[in-house]
Amino acid sequence: MPPTPDDIRGAATGTAPTPLSVLDLVTVGAGRTATDALRTSVDIARLAERRGFHRYWVAEHHSMPGVASSSPAVILAHLAAHTDRIRLGSGGVMLPNHAPLVIAEQFGTLEAMAPGRVDLGLGRAPGTDGATAAALRRSERLNEGADDFPQQLAELIRFLDDDFPDGHPYARIHAVPGPVQATSPGGVQDPHRPPVWLLGSSGFSARLAGSLGLPFAFAHHFSAQNTIPALDLYRTSFRPSAVLDEPYALIGVSALATDDDGTEARRQVMAAALNMVRLRTGRPGLVPTPEEAEAYAFNEMERDFIRTWNANVIHGTPDEVRSGLDDLQKRTGADELMLTANAHSGDVRLRSYELIADAYGLPGAGA
């Protein structure tokens, strides 16, 4: 059956103004391995569940040594085996990189593993550079998939609902696990299917999500200048649907808290910023250490980039981070804040989520 609004909306806990969630890029620091990063993801997911965070998403990226989240469905299956209650999802799967039937099968399988707690967030960007996107899609026409995104989305939803009309070429094709199992002899209808979210960093997905009455997630953490225009566009475009009767907008936010006066947070944020400088200039690598960032000779153009980038990273003491998040929520009217902690060390990331949970009085402290 289609998802209900209760499958989408979260409930704020403690003194947080909205539900708080986690976006995990499964970052790999210099001197660490992908195995280390994935173990940290399990630790953070368990902490997030214990402390009352609402959902935990992983994002599809490719050909980036410092990001080990190339296969969200595989990671989510692993996290499902180590958690019991927290919602798990993709933030997101880049739909043009995949056949819609494959995504419907993968997330139908995840739903069967973790019934009632799987989200399917979809984006239209490749999550990588042009050459890697061509290798993924087996095509040099990189805009082909993005331009066809609304049609791919419609096809995916029909596979999830198993409702292609009679006479359609795919009417006899079924995504399994899925609704067709309920109509087979002795079959029983599963109570849920994963809610579909649209992700974006500009106005295209905002308008499409609104027109379809779907929940929308905006990438404020790397496109802050577009946040309010995109959310306004989503809300003005919104049409009630069977999924939602009013808009529901989540924003991704870079946030990092540390135990000290904020000095360590600033050091970690500079290391993450150096990683972005290298990525944006075609030199992707592992996330550098704070010591490497301190020794790096930034040129003036790089310093300008970092000043702009770090202006949108909420970091410092737990109280400073809480104040920054509260202010951002008031300015944007976001219905949910999804926090991503970018740092070299997995321990630093884990501690940051704990400190933010403490700052908001979320349940489970000290367990």
C-alpha cells in the first residue's frame, strides 16, 4: 500500500524545534580504511537510534576515495541488521544511474528486511564527475538520464505500486519483493512500501516534488544560497496527494560539535574544507587530518572558497551548534533537520552527534 503521512513525518523530541536526523557520507579519513568507515556508520546509527534521531540516510557517491557510500542499498541492509527502530534510507539514490526496476527491487528487499522503516530518497545528479557518470550509465549522453527524470520517477513508482495499466509493455513485469506477492495464491499484503522523497540542490526537484505532493529534501549543506528559494518554490508548487496533505521539507545541514571551546571543531572543519577544495579542483582523496590542513599552503582563491564554504558549516561548542541549528530552522521553516558531521576522525563524528543530542535533551543520554 502507498505510504501514509505518518511514514514520512517525524516527531521532535527533547527541546529540538523539529525532528533531527543523520546524513552519513561514510567518510574515509587519511590513515583509515573503508572498513573503519563502515564500522563507524554502524556505531553512529546505533547512537542515533538510542538518542532519538528520527532517520539515518546514506548518500550515493562514486569515484571519491574519501566517500565509501557508492552502494546505498548494501550499506542500508548492513545498518538494518544492526538497528531496530530508526528509519533508514537513501539521501539519495541517483536514479539516472540505475534502471527503475532495479531500484524497486532493491528497496523492496530492504523493506522486507526492515518493515515500515525504509525511505527511498531520489536525486537526478550523477553523484560524481562526468567521466564516471558515463561509465555508470554506459552512455556519453550525460543529460539523457537527468532530462528523463520525471519519466523514470513515474516508472519507478509504478513498479513499487505494481500498477502499470493493462496494455503497458511492463504490465506483466513485477518488482519482487513487492505487491504482486499478495495477489499470488496464499499471499498476504505487506503493510508498507518505502516512501519516495525527492532530493535537490536547485529548483527542479523542488517544483517536481511539490507538483506530485511528495516530501522534499534540500541539500543546504552544499547549496545554501538556494535553500530558501527552493523551499519557497516547493511550498508554492505543492499539491495535496495520497502521500501528503501539506508540504514536508527536510534540509541537510553540516554540523559539528566538540567538547572544548570550539577549537577542535574549527580544526576538523578546516580539514573537511581542504577535502572539498581538492574535490572541486579535480584532486579527490581521503579526508585529510587537521594537522595536514594546518600545514597546507592555501592560495587566495582556495581561501575565498573555504570562507564561503565554512560559513554554512555550523560548528563549535554544543550550545553554539544548537543555537545555529535553531536559527537556521527559523529562517527556513524546515520541517526536519538532517545533520551531517564532516570530520577526519570517526570518533569525532560520533561524539558530535552525542553532544548535539545532549544539547537538545534527547532521550537515552549515558545509556
